[in-house]
Amino acid sequence: MSLLQRYFWRQALWPLLITLGALTTLAILTQSLSTLDLIVENRQSALTFFYVTLLAVPQLISIILPIAVFISALYALNRLNADSELTVAKSVGSSPWEIANPLLRLGCFALIAHLVINLVIQPLSFREMRQEILSIRTDIAAQMVRAGEFVTPTPKLTFYAREILPNGNMKDVLIRDSRNETEPVTYIANSGIISRSDNNSQLILRDGIIQQVEANSVIRPTSFEQYQLNLSEILAFDTNLRLKPSDLFLHELFNTGQFEHFGVKYLQRLNAEGHSRLSAPLYNLVLILLAIVFLVRGQLQRTGYGRRIALCALIGFTIRLIGFAFASMAEATPILNAFQYVFPISVILICLVIIFNRNRISNWRSILLPSFRIPNLSENRQLNANG
């Protein structure tokens, strides 16, 4: 790149990084609200909260990146126009390609990064997030005991502990198991602690008594110094990891043999997800080219570029929403998967024709984008000679 192009590159790069960071932070704050409910309900640590939220960031960036590219391009080009830097570049003979080249490179780099996120980083992070959420939901200690509360993790089974110490020890434990209605059992202990292993989890009770009601309605108490309850048998959690389409890699989305038992609609959903991941990065180029069409290829606007930027933003956001609509409708109508590629590619080709067309653009453009012709260098010299 020439010195001028490197300057234009820097003018677009920093706004992109700042915009991407701001939008990602806003999305994380929104995402964290649902994560916070999960963490609070299951009494997990702040570290777990931040970890689960961090694992959701790749998908958020995937959604935000084209919009951030678009906003940064509009900001950079508007600033260059407002400072007359694009005007000077045009007046000294810089072609539309030379001016657009740094922005197109930025769009191509964003496209590649977007593709890597969609095909590799997002499935990896989402699989890890599903595993972490499963671990949270099947945390026996969190589901079973809450200090000072009677908890019923399963019907007819109640747990109570007056206090839970930082080391996990529980004080004044009471367990009421009436699943066998003819012989309900009550466990009362001074203390207890949950012991975990790879295969099961056990509740170890110390210094307590077991009260069991026999068939003749007689209560039979039994004291103990230590008693073990197998929690894996008492609390039956679904520990199977179930992946959603967003968690699958591209080859899993298209090779759907292992998911045939889920039905045709689910397979269509997988195919639509795969095509969406491949086509979504194209919108980085679409929106960059759209900004170039409105703010580089257009003529000088002495009264400002507010109207032009507003129109460009409206068209750009509409194009992106249409892309989301095609991805959504393709889940029910597979033929629309082709339009996930045809639509952005068509917009790219139209923008390229406008950018590199040397002739004046047709009447609709002169109406939408009022122009002011910039005299070229030879005309300036002739005016100076005559003046």
C-alpha cells in the first residue's frame, strides 16, 4: 500500500476496533443477564459466571462484526470527507480503486476472521459452554442443599441444613425420604459433607439418628456415628450432553446421518445453519462496499454528508436484516439456502459496478445523492491561467 493508502487504513482500523469493543461489551452485558440467573439459582461462583459469559463471546462477535465494520467505514469516510482529504486525493489523480483499496482489505480481513469464528471458534466455545452449564445444572450440592431452606430436588424427598461452612461441611442436617410411602425414612445428623468421585457422589452424615416407620406404624430409631447415602441413586440427573445446531462443526451440519432420527425439520435446520455460517461473512464486504459507493464514489457535498450517511445506514441495516430473514426462512424452505449466497453476492457485484464505472451514474443517484463536480487538475491550471 502507498503512504496515502496506509493512512486511510489506519483511519478505518481504529474506529473498527473501538466500535467492535463497544458493541461486544453491550452484547455481553445483555447476555450476562440470562447467565446471572443460572449462576444465582445454582449458587455458583463469580469465576464460573465470567467463564460462561466469556464462552458466549464468539457468537456475539460473529453477529456484531459486519455492523462494526459498516459503522467504522462510515465514520472514517465521513471524517475524511469532512476534512477534505478525499477531495484532495481525488484532485491529485487517485482513482476510486486506490481510495477504496484499504477499506476493501479491511473488509476482506474481517471476512476471514468472521469465517474462522463461525467454523472453528464458535463450535469449540459453545461445546465447552454446554458442558459447563450441564455441570452447573447437575451439581448435586447446589441442587440439594441451601442453607436454612427446605429443598425438594425430587418429589417426596426433602433436604435441610441449618448452615453450610466454606469448606463444604453442613451443620444440623435433616433428610426426609418418603418416596416409599409405606416405610418413610428420616435422617437427622449433627453434620454432613458431600464426597464426590468419578462414578458417584455420597453424602456422609456424622453423629445422627435414622427414624424409619415400619409397616405396623412403629417408629424404629437407629443411631450412628457415620452413615453414607449414595446421592447418585437418590438424585437422578440427566447427564447426557445435548448439542444444539450452533454447537456443531460444519462437517457435522452437512453430514447429517447421525441426526436422521430427529426428523426432516431438524435436518433442514442443520443445513440452514451451515449455509448461514458460510454466507454471513460476505456481509462484511457488502457493507464496506456500500459505504464506499455512498461516500467515495459520490461527488463533493459542500452542505455535509448527513443525508447520504443516513440513507446508506438505512440501506445497509435493511440488507443485513434481509440476510437474517433468508437464514431463518431457509429452515422451513431449503431452496432459500441458495439465496443466502445469491443476495449478498449480487449486492457486491452491483456495488463494484458503481464504484468502477467511469461514466456518470444514472438519474436515480443524482436525485438521491446531490453532487458537486470537483474540477480536475488540468481545469484548475486553466482557470488559474485565465484568472
